[in-house]
Amino acid sequence: MSASITIVGLGSGNPDRLTMGIVKTLQQASEVYVRTKEHPVMSVLDELKVAMQSFDHIYEARDSFPEVYASIADILMDKAVSGKDGAVIVYAVPGHPMVAESTVQILRERCDREGVEISILGGESFLDEAFIRLGFDPIEGFQLLDASGLSASLLQPQLHTVIGQVYDTFTASDVKLALMELYPEDYTITVGHALGVEGQEQILHVPLYELDRVEDYGNLSLVYVPRSDDDMLRQRTFSRLHEIVAILRSPEGCPWDREQTHESIRKNLIEETYEVLETIDEDDPEHMQEELGDLLLQVMLHSQMEEEIGTFNVFDVIQGLNDKLIFRHPHVFGQNKAEDAEAALQNWEQMKAEEKRRKGAEPLQASVLEGIPKDLPALMKAYKLQKKASKVGFDWERISDVFDKIEEELAELREAVEKDFDPEEQAAELGDLLFAASNVARFLHTDPEEALSRTNRKFIRRFRFIEEELRSQGKSVHESSLEEMDTIWQQAKNQV
């Protein structure tokens, strides 16, 4: 048998709010432990001659809060298991035991698992005082967040938001940075210290950028952000984007957007993709941000069209992507290991094959060349086809063999041109030459599409150099001979 554990809440800080039941429980307990003595009711418990031990020393001995909470739970469980049958160990925590108390959650799980009896007596939560002192009704929409794990993704401006456990200015600084992801820097924020505690309470209204300049943060501090229906506060949220696209496609929305179909905006998806690639080539982050937004809009529009007929929505798209990323990265989210990029890629391919098996397909019966989009640019597609074929051994052994193949195809193209073959045959021979040339890329460990893109950019720079040089001479390319342009081209090779 063992002793039982009773957890009591000491309230938000006002000694007058302690219930008689909790006071009696403390006085009659076999042993009393408090998570911290840094609480206003401690003086009252001393007057009532409640003998107690605190865990404040553990905070100094451990490097993180999770370690502190685990150590406290270990001590209390050991005391209970080794205690006398019928004895009651009381563990007292600030506020309400079920609000922002990690040790209580740990104890509930362990007591249930290890057969130790546990009971919980609620106390006044700091939220009770927050509702009164800050003057808002939680039924309007409310969320309680932990400062230590706060991120912008959790914030919902349309809800009253209370952020607890803002212990110091460092934590307040982290809270400020998270809030500034959504809120303007001059947005009015409320800081509450020791709400409801006579002589200690402070309620301060400050602009967001001054949040970490406020003094006196401690165990009884919180940050309050009033709810707002201002849509501008949601401009950085995905939900707002989803809402806007739905409005555009609604009967009250934009006539042009309403008329679009998958087919009518198909080309836009391709065009926006290439515009993103251009910003990457130009190393222009600001322009890239804009173009990525345009590309995301295409994803949103296609998803919205399907949502309107009930097949899927963009959140289904996101879930599918999340599931795929986790499943295909067992070396990150599972037990597999990958010491380098090649090993990670092998894991990816293995999990892709496993996905196909789960869907009823047999990878060994499928074509090795499956999975390559039919509408890829031809050079990129040639590279991917050769790469897939090489994985099963259908490949040249040496790059010199590829060069021999290029020379063979070049000779056949020359013959087709010199002997005036049919245009279709000449085009076929040209295709064979380009296909062979793209094979060199794999041996050089480079992407032929990117290699050709670099050459295109180089050609553009040099040809524009010719145009500018001729313009400085009062001429244009239309008025110049090939010899003149070639001379300037040679200069361009040394300069651009």
C-alpha cells in the first residue's frame, strides 16, 4: 500500500481567496510540499503554522523547466510509494492545479499508471482575476498561451489572448517577437503583475515594442492582448489567405475569378513557376517573395475550385504534404539513420516505393520510367529519363563512351543536313544529339537545364554588351555587320 497525494491550488495570490477546505487539507496533511514559496499566501500559511517544504532548490539545480518538473514528480511519487497506508501527502501549487501546472499533469499520469491514489482541490486561478481586473468576457473567444512555447502560428487576433508564465524580461522579449509577427509594433498590450494582490498589483498598458522594457516581471505576471476584428491583423495568416480566395470565388466576389477553371489558369501555374525561377537566378529576394506569393495563389485557386465541389480543400493538400514529408523522412521523424545526402535520398526512394505498395501498386511490375511528368521541359525530361534508366544499369560506363555517342549522333545529323533528308528526319537526328548531350550532365553531376540556363544568361549579358557598345557608337545591331558584332563579342567574353 502507499500514501495518497492531494494536490491543492493556492489561488492567484490573494490570501482572502483561499477556501476553508484547502486550509483544512493543508493543516491535516501528513506532509506538505509547495512547488515554490515565491507566492503571496506563504505568509498566511506560516501564521496558520502549516509546516511545509518547498522545491525552490530544484529550480537552481536543474538546467530546464522540464527537468525541474520531472524531478518534483519523482520526489513526490517516491514519498507516496514509501509512505504509510492512509497518509496524505499534500502538494500545493500557485493558482489552480489544472491551469499551467506541468507537474500536476505528470503526477496524474504516473499515479494512474503506478496505482497511487490522487485527488485535486481547485483554487482560484490567475485567470479568474484576469477576467475581473482586465474586464473581458472569455465567452467572446479566448485563448490561454504559455510564454515559453509561444509562436506566431498559435496567435488568433479575433480571440482575447492571455499569455501566462512571463517570468522575466527575457521571456517578455520572446513574447514581443512572436506578437510582432502579426501585430504592429505600436499595438497596445496590457501587462498584469500580481493581479488581485493588494499592494502588489500593477496593470500597465504599453505599445508592443516596449513590452520587454517593463519592469517587475515575476511569477505572477501575464500579458494580455485584447481581441480585435481588424482583418489587417490577420494579413500574415494562412487562414486569411484562404478566406480571401474563397471571397474572390464567391457570388459576391470577382467576376473574373469566378469564371476561371483548372484549364483556364493552367498556363498561369507554369508562368508563375518560371517567374520564381527567374528571381532565383537573379538572386533577388524581394522579387522572389512577391513571385512566390503569385505561385502560392495558383495553388490556392486550384484548391478552392475543388473545395467548391466537395472533393478536397487546401487543408487536405497541406495534410497530405505533411504526411508525405514525415513518412519519407524516417531518418528525421523515425528510427532510420542517414549520415549524408545520398543516404537520405535512398530513404526517400524506399519510402516512395512503400507508398506505392500501400496503394496497391507493385513497384517491380511498374515501368522504371514512371513518375516523370509528361509536360516537363524536354531537356529536363531527357535528364530524368536517363537518370532513372541508369539506376537499373542501363547506362554508359565512362563519360568517354558518351562523348563517342555524341560524335556519332553529330555525324548522323551532318549527313541528314548535307544529303537534304526530310525535315522530320533532320529534326529526329537533332533530338538524338541533344538527348546524348544531356547524358553528359549526369557524369558531371550537374543539371543540364541549369547548365543551359547559365549559358542563356551569359549569352544575354554578352549580346546586350554588343547592343550597348554599338549604341555608344551611334549605331544599332540592325545597322551593323556580323564582323562588327563578332569583334565586340570577343571583347564581351573578357568583360561579361
